[in-house]
Amino acid sequence: MSRTVQRIGVFDSGIGGLTVLKSLMELLPHTNMVYLGDCARLPYGTKSPKTIVHYSLQCSRFLASKDIDLLVVACNTASAHALGALEQELEIPVVGVIEAGARAVIDSGGRRVGVIGTPTTIRSGAYVRIMHEIEPDLEIISQACPLFVPLVEEGWFQDEITELVARRYLSGMIEARIDTLLLGCTHYPLLKGILGNIMGSEVQIIDSAFSIARVVEEIVGTPAKDLTHAEVVYYLSDLSPRFIDIGEVILGHEMKYVYDVDLCV
Ligand code: DGL
């Protein structure tokens, strides 16, 4: 079903959600986007569900004040714990990343699946629950990878230290001979190169950033022709030059409109 969506709000705890934004911009180049990175309070992935719900409500209220027609919860940790609260709070559609990622795994035909994510996402069991609802016989093993987020925030996408850490986290998945690896965190697509090398070419890697963009594309539908190029505005709860440097590498273009925001007022 498609509806009129002029502006999409996207939030994440930090820089990782830019992987989702990038996929959205590629699929929907004529739709305006407002991105909120709650970098001041990153990481979300080690905090309690209560805190995640509280932060997510603050992020979504801020984005709702920017006149968005649809909210994309790019953060897996927030999607795992706060989706229900956000749906109750907002009067616009809210799309979370967990279901999109889980469905992409099922569609891929994988039978032995590894799920990696933040400790709070993995503890929620959300990915496993949704996949087992659809496909009860699926073999799934999960692994929290808390060190991946700081390594990505540091920009160490292709680094020997990152590779060492990844080898340790993935050893159980290699032993279990998984055929599919689901990247259940916005930051992990930036480590795809290293993760692919470690797992080998027989293991397919499912990137939930791309999967959620496809779901949003279906909701938004095909835009009318001859629309001008869309405007993308960025709000950060902690504006650092580093964010912009790394953000522009991730996006592959300039971040033109970047503003500081205080979410705690
Ligand atoms: N954005 C978070 C997620 O996708 C990871 C970063 C964090 O821990 O805040 O789960």
C-alpha cells in the first residue's frame, strides 16, 4: 500500500544509521529526509530497555516536530525494545529494522543462521523470535559484539585489530557452520569487508540497512516524475567534526545541513 510521504524521519544512536539513510536515499532520491543521530548518548546497545524506550521517545518526538510523515527506527536496539511505545505515541507509520532484517533472512533461504548485534538487541531475542514465528525449524545462533560499535565509531572499518576482535566473536558461528550471517546492528554493514573475509564466500551476509529501505520503498511507492532532488537535514545531539568526516565517507557525499540539537530539554 502506498501513501503520500514527503519527508521521512530516521533516527539512530549515532553514525551507524547513516548506512540505513544511504540505502533510503538510493531507493528514494526524491523524498526529503531528516536524520537524527543521538551521538551524545551512544551507545544504546549496552543500556537497559527502560532507558532505550525513554531515549527513543525523545528522538521520535523531536523528529515528529520536523513534520515527518513516516518514522524509520534505524537503530536495532531501539527497534527491539521501543517499537511498540513509538507506535503508540506517534500518529504516523513507524518502521523498525528488526522485522525487515528477519524477513530478508527467511527470503534468502538460509537454514543455519547467525545473528550478531549489540548486547541489548541480542538479549531481547527479537530477531530469533520473529524468524522462528515464520520458520520454526530454522537453526539460529546469536552473538553480542559490543566492541564493534566503538571500532566503527573510530573509523577502523578495515583494521587488523577489528579483524582480531571479529575473529573471536565469530568463532562460534564458524564452528556451527552457519550459511547466513545477519548484521543486526546499524554499524555492522561498515565491517562487511572484514566479516565477509572471515566467514568466507559460502556464507551470505544479510544487511538489515538495505532490507529496511526496501520495506520503506514499498510504503512510499513510486514518486511522481520530474520531482527535484530531495533535501537531507542532519541533527546531532553531539556535533563533532569527526562525525561529519566519517559520515561523509559512509554516505559518499557532502553532509550539507548539519545542526546541533539538545534532546534533554
Ligand atoms: N545503533 C545501534 C544498533 O543498531 C548500535 C550502536 C549503539 O549501541 O548505540 O543497535
